[in-house]
Amino acid sequence: MTDPHPHDPQAWGIDPGWWDVQGTWHEPDRRHLAALIEAAGEDPAAPGPPAGPPLWTIRAGSAQRLRSPCEVDLEDGTVVRATDSLPPDLPIGYHRLVPHDGGPETRLIVSPGRCHLPPDLRVWGWAVQLYAARSAQSWGIGDLGDLARLGRWAFDEGAGVLAVNPLHAAAPVTPQQPSPYYPTSRRWRNPLFLRIADVPGAALAASELEALDAAGRALNAGDRIDRDEVFRLKATALEACWLRFERAGGDPDFDRFVAEHGGSLATFATFCAVAERHGGGWRDWPAELRHPASGAVARFAEDHAGRVRFHQWLQWALDQQLAAASGASTGTPLLADLAVGFDPGGADAWAWQDLLALDVRVGAPPDDFNAGGQDWGLPPFVPWRLRAVGHEPFVETLRASFRHAGALRVDHVMGLFRLFWIPPGAGAADGTYVRYPAAELLDILAIESVRAGAYVVGEDLGTVEPGVREDLAGRNVLSYRLLWFEPEPPERWPAHAVAAVTTHDLPTVAGVWTGADVAAQRAIGLAVNEGGAAEMRDRLLSAARAGGFQGDGGAGPVVQEVTLAAHRALAAGPCRVVLATLDDAVGALDRPNMPGTVDEWPNWSIPLPRSIEQIEDDPQVRALARALRRKEPSA
């Protein structure tokens, strides 16, 4: 039988197989490996990827030897001449190395090597799904005005960080995408999070907004987030505000924002304008509009310049409101969240389609919790293509994510080392890992972290390759430790980490303690991991006892006591950061997201059972804040 592909997959960074959590080796079918090679390659007959333009990463302060005299064109336009070696005082950043002998220009990345990390960092804070946190001013969904209010309240309670779900953009169409981890773009933000009353032009459109405001606030009575109705109301309101803003002569700050973000913002705004006419998935658009560099797209942007400018204005308004919710304004630094990928039909995929394996999906191999593996439906960057453009999409995405943030959580941080690719038309069990230039990506992460003065948290849950956590720790990237997963008690967790009981994908304290989470899984037809559920409850009880709980472990009306005690145990541990979800603070039974479901569970659509006003005055929440307040760990 003829081999479906003659070349070594490892030449393309594709692992020939993978080890599962039980230590068993799995090899995908040769046809699936061939499909991945084809997806990763420019020429399927080539033995490996082309070399691409030269790229050199070095540590700041090092005087690297040169083969020939060069000029270094710095980011700020300064030109530095170098003869035998690079000057050791080159600033961190992205520069051009131009040799005098006519050789190829090299992208020179000068990195501090390690991310920003305050030496005395020891804080606690709240984790919030912003859409779920509604106040009397909300229009059926938590917004950036609510985030600013939560930041001020958290500061008053003594919190040192406020973690928030990704605020990434969704396409301007209905139905609205509910998942913050499946965005149209990770570089731009979702207008659903705008507080309409604070949008430029809102004061001038006050009479037009009265009925919309009443209808929006009425949505707060619903027990689900109705994003499509929120979108309809806010889109109408924003059109009115925009019209008034334009008639009033605009704002020079808006013009500066547009100029600052240049082609990136223009491309995104053009995508939004086209999506309003042809739908949110660019692969179904008319052929002439499917590539942003086409003449048809340029003509469309020119013919619809007003609409493109409207979408640029929305991002400016979002940037203003996020700044007002940032730690610089409220006193509580934001821990932003960077999703691992984006919608293959979305704006980022449209802009960077030439760098992606569009028919491949990223996911995770089968494990004890997901026997069939996971398919996240996200297209991966092809490693050599990403490197050929100097990792610029990664730089741009990080820079956007750090904006107005005091810290950044990198979702599935192991993806900087390798991603699990699923071949076209195959299942997760048929995939394998593809390698990425982790050292270069981590050097870039360090640059952007230091420039932003923000620390980094790596979401390293699940299957982690040996040596990865050690490498990340050496780069000042904090690990992420959860009570549900850790066999050791919190007092033995590493200091270089964030400690929490749970996340958005896992049960709440009340859900585990009362058995409500298992009951919910059974009710929607999911296969329940009985052993895992029992283990979670045992770990919760052990942590609660370490935190002073003296109950016997019976369900009973003691959820609040268990919640306080478990978090007290986390706060007493060595981890630099301790987080509690607002879901746990108010005793919510339902987790925000149930992996493995689509319509069976109202994923990303469950509001908190109490309003922000009620949370601020809740003695149970205040008690949890007292339990979380950090003391110096005992020697």
C-alpha cells in the first residue's frame, strides 16, 4: 500500500503521536498525519517548511557577536551602528538588523526574558463573569459601567485584583455568540459591554434613549442573558448616539485613536461593516470580499466609509469605558483574560487567513474527564507562517490584551509550546500535537508584560508536558492551581501561582457540596464522572476543615460555612494570588459553562442570582472578603 505522505511529520513540527494521562502512547492514522502535513505546508511535496525571513531573539543587556557590521533600526526610528557586536544597551522591543554586506534584513527581538512580577505580590481578589453581574443600570447584561463599580467596591473591601472573563469582540450579527472564548476577534472588544449612558453623544440623544433604557433595564428581570435582545436595543441606541456625536462635530480624541490603531482597526471595522450585510462568517461571503487585501474590499470600505467609521467609534467608546474600569481609575487592577483562539469565520481569521490552517481545529486529546477528547472549533496558526511574519499577530493580540490591565491570564498557556490539532473531517482522538517556537513566543510575552507593567497568569490546567511549568516559572509566569484538581492541601501549593477553588468551566462550591452539579449533569443526559465528583467533595471538605470548618460533611444548610472555610485555607497558603468567584460568594448552584454541551445547558447565559447592589450589601459576601484577606505566610 502506498504511504499517503512520504515525509516526516516532525519536519513540520507535527508529533507522530502522543502520550495520554495513563502513560499510553497513541499514534494517529497515517492518513490523518498526511492531512495535517498538508494543512501545515505550502507545498505538500516539500520535505519541510521554507526557512522564511531571518528572526533573532536576544536578551536585553547581552552584547551578541555579529558576522559583519550592521545598522540596527530601532522601533522609535533611531539608527544604531554596530561593528563587531550588538550594543548591550539596546532597548527591549522589535527592531530591524540591516547588514552592510547586503545580506537579508533580520527582525531583531530584544526581550527581558522574564515577565513583569512585583516582588511583593500577595493579593486576593474576585473573579467575575461580567455579563452575569447586573446592576439597576444594566440593560440585561453586565457592562463596563458595572465593572467600574465592582472595581471600586472591591478596592473598598481590600481586594488587590479583579479577574474578568474575555471581553473580546463578537460579530455584529444575530444570533450573538454567547461564548467569550469563541470571539470574532481577540484584538477588539464587544460593544454589548458598553454602558449606553456613558457613550459619547448619549447626553445629546437622551430623549431618544428613554424608551430603550426602560426596555433594557426590564431585561434584568430575566433569568437568562438574552444577548440578541440586548444587541437589538443597544444597536439602536448606539446608532442614535453616533448620529448625535457626528452632528456635534466629533472629538479629536477619537481621531487620534483611529490614527493610533491604523490598519488593524480599519480592517476590523471593515469586517464588521461587511458582516452586517453578508453575515458573520466571511467564508460564506461573496468570493470577491473573502480576502481583506482584495480591491473589492477596498471599494466596499470606501463606499461604506461612514459605517466603517461607526465601528471604529464603537471601539473608541469601549476603550474609554475600559480605561474608566481599570485599576488606574478604580484602585483595583484588572486581571484580563486572553482566549486561546478565535472563530474561523471571524474578523481575526479573515485578516490572518494566510497564516492559518483554516480547516484544522484546535482541541484536546481524550482523557479521564472527556473520553472522546475536546474539539474547540478554533483554527490554529501554522507555526512557520507565524514566524515568517515575525510573530506580529501574537504581538498585536498581546498588546491589545494588556491594554488597561494590571495582569493577564493566558488561556491554555501550554499552547505556546504545542497545540493539539484535529485533522479536517476527523475526531479529537485522531489528532496530535503540533510544536510552536515557545522560546520566541515567551520572549515576546515578556516584552509586552514588562511594557504594560502587568504580571502574567498561565492557565496550565489539564495535560501539561514535563518541563513546561518549570519553564513558565522561570519566565515569571504564575501557575494556576484549583482546589478541584490539586491532590495536595493548599498549604503545600507553590507560591508562584494563583489559587482558586474553581473556574467558569467547573462546578461551584454550592454545586459540589449539595450535589446539584451532578444532578444537573444527569438531568441533561451527560455521563457523570462519579469518582471525580466524589473526589471534588472530599477535597472541598478537607480544605474547609483546614480553614476551621467543624461540620460532619453532611449536605445541610452549611454551604456558606464551607465556602468561607475553604477560601480561608486558600488565603492562608503561599500562593501569590487568591481568587474567589462571585458565583461562590453568593452561593450560586449552577456553573457558568458546562463543557460538552451546546443547547443542553445555558452556557455563558446565567446571571448571578443577586444584583450588584445586593452583592455590595450582602453580609455573606463581606464575610468571604474577610476570609480572603491575606496575611504573610508563616515561616
